[in-house]
Amino acid sequence: MIHMPGMAVTDHHFSVPLDHADPDGPAVTVFAREVADPVRTGDDLPWLLFLQGGPGGKSPRPTRPDGWLAHALRTHRVLLLDQRGTGRSTPVTAATAARLGDGLAAYLRHFRADAIVADAEHIRRALCGDRPWETLGQSYGGFLTLTYLSQAPEGLRACYVTGGLSGLTAGADEVYARTYPRVREKVERFYARYPGDVATVAAVAGHLAAGDVRLPDGDRLTVRRLQTLGMLLGMGDGAERLHWLFDEAWDGAALSDTFLRQVMALTSFAETPLYGVLQEVIYAQGGAPTAWAAERALRDHPEFAPGAEPLLFTGEMFYPWMFEELSGLRPFAEAAHALAGTRDWPALYDPARLTANTVPVAAIVYHDDMYVDAELSLRTARSVGNLRYWVTNEWEHDGVRASGDRVLSRLMDMAAGRV
């Protein structure tokens, strides 16, 4: 245990099977960080498991007990889980890709929600015995929550979901058909707020189209890579971050070093390759391949073409070209193509079990969410037993963080019947 300002922190490591159906086969290490109020470390507190968004994102590294974490620490012992393949949980990196070679795609089949839930149950039994715990699922963490409720509801005492109710039967094709219009609306709102940026973005795009501009890591910055900056627009401060990025785009007639460094950091995915590799795979079930659904859906939206005016940014989409042009994703190209063509994915959700659910679930649905379709979320909310939901446009997708403790405190009250 180490002590940080307002927090007692304990690291845990667990050895779990790579394939839970083969418990005697290869193992991976899963890391989780326990956080408690320093004055309550000896108390028998209930556990709250935080399920990070993603896929492929590590759990937050706390620096102080604020926001939702401060609220949770008043009554709970919090476990920040690095989902398998992320952070300190046998991370998937370029070195992993080099080591596994042709076996990488088969390896990555074991990094979806069903395996993460099995890891969580292994950890729960190690830490809590037979006692159930509570979960807070942000974004993709909400997808994991629905899989958890489908596979092992006996391990759950209550669940809180923030912007993460997935469509139970929606495949990747439906998801991306719905996503492009929402992204277009976000970009239009961005340009309406900062009308001067229409010309600035067009000038940058024209400069990229006319020459060979390199990022600090040697990758070429193309117009379509520039468009992926639109991923920022789903967060509460995303429009402002994008505006200030372009505010410093130029150094005379050349793009500034500051701009190029920031664009590289925002679009390389070198530190989160699983985010790109698994982005469509998390929707795969029922025997149909994802087959690069975002790329196919783009054909129905010519307004997103690199030469269109005004230039529209894209959102949380990954395209085949990214695994050729982005050095951080290039080692995963063959595996990404193989996974996009895979058909025999197991089901992630059990609709009958979810309908009969008795675990208290409280969820917030962000009405204007760019990443997770609100209509699909509401359809799911009405299909899951004992689930209460709250719809608001007060926050964007990062509301659980941006709201301080307001979102989590209300969800806890909803699940407990206090609201």
C-alpha cells in the first residue's frame, strides 16, 4: 500500500487464463489498483469496480480524490481495472505483434467483453469471496456491464452505467449508419460556434493536399488523417480543444511544430492500438463479419470526402487505410483484416436473462452522445429488467468526469430507490 493525497492505493496482480474455456492453457496477467479512503482502510467496505471505456483503454491513474472517485470513496473501496491488454495487464503492443506474428489475430480474439467479464469474476472471487460487488461502467464499460449481467449476474450487487448502453442486437453496420449523421451534426455545431475555423481548416487541408507534410514520427499527415481529429467533438470540451489546436496551426507559410506534434499525439494511437483493432469487433456477434463497417458506411456519406467543402471531420471510426499509414497501427494490419473477416463470434448478450434481470441498474443516457446512439441506448434500457435510466443533454459523453460527483451520486440514489 502507498499513500497519495487523500488516497490509500494498493496494487493487485492476477494470473488468469488467456482463454477461460481452457483454464490449463496460456495465462495473462491482469492488473487492478485498489483505492480507499486512508481513514477507512480497515473498514469492511463494499467494492466498486470501475470499468473503463474503450475498448483498449487502461483505467485512470488517480492523482487526487475528486469528482466521481471522491464520492465513491465515501462509502466504497474502488477497484480500477486495467482490462486485459491495456496498461499493466499484459499490454498489447507492437512488440506483442512482432512476437506473435501470424498468431496475433487468434490471440486478440480473447480480448472482448466476455473475456474481460470472466477476468472480473476471477478477481472478485479472489478479493471478495462470494460477496457480490458494484460496478461503474463508463462508455464501453457499460457494454461490459451488459455482458456481465448476461453471464454472471450473481457477482453483481448494483450497476451504474454512464453513456454506455449498447444496442443488444445492433451490429456494426447499424451502429455506423447511425453514427455518421451524429458526427456531421457535431461538426456543423463546431463550425457554427467558431465560423472562422471553416477557412482555417480548409487552408490546412489544402496545404496537406498540395504537398508531403510529415509528422514528428515520420508519418505523412494527409487530409483524411486530419479529419480523424473529429473524435474530439464527442467530449464536453472537445470543440474548444479542436479550436485552439487550429488556432496555432501556422508558422508563417508552414504548419507549426506545435500543431504537428499535437496532431500526431491525437491521431497516432501508438499507445492504444487495441482501440483501433477492436473498435468494430466489439459489435460482432451472430455470425456476420464486421468487414470494415465504418468504411462501407462512409460510401453513403459523400459529404465526408476529403475534398468536400466545408471539410467535415470524422468521429470514432477506424478505416483500413489507418493500418497502412499510421506507424502505431501498422504492426496490427494483418490481424485487423483477419478480425474484420471473422464470422464465428460468440454472443455477447443474453436478451432473455437481461429481461429477467433483478440486479439494480441505473444508467445515464446522454441525449446528444456522438459515440453511443441514444435511441439504441433507450431501446436497451427498456429491454433490461430492473433498470432505471436518466436522459439528459446537460453533458456530453464524458459527463461522469465533467459533472464532478453529480452523475454518480444520482445514479447511486436511483439504484437504491432514493430518487
